[in-house]
Amino acid sequence: MQRDSTFGLQLSQLTSALRTRLERCEQPAARTACEKILRMLENDTSSAGGRGSCDYTW
């Protein structure tokens, strides 16, 4: 996240994939990891997607 908080401008795809995984996964450890990563992404104010100072929609 420190190197590229936009994840190669694929942040929305990443969060979508994590939410899908969270809905389908029955393994507690994987669910916990997905939830933690999603919280980190949602709280990262330096990321694109309207939360940070950069707007990468060209």
C-alpha cells in the first residue's frame, strides 16, 4: 500500500474481488484476512477512488 496505494489503478477491482471472496468464503482465517484488508483500504485516505487527493479517472 505504501508503494502504490492505487494498486495499479485497479483499486476498485481489488475491493470488489475481496468482497466477493468474503461472501463466498467459509474459512475463518481467510474471512478475517479479507475483512482486515478491506478495512485498511477503506481507511487509506491516500488511495484513489474519491478518497484521496488524486483522481485517476481519465
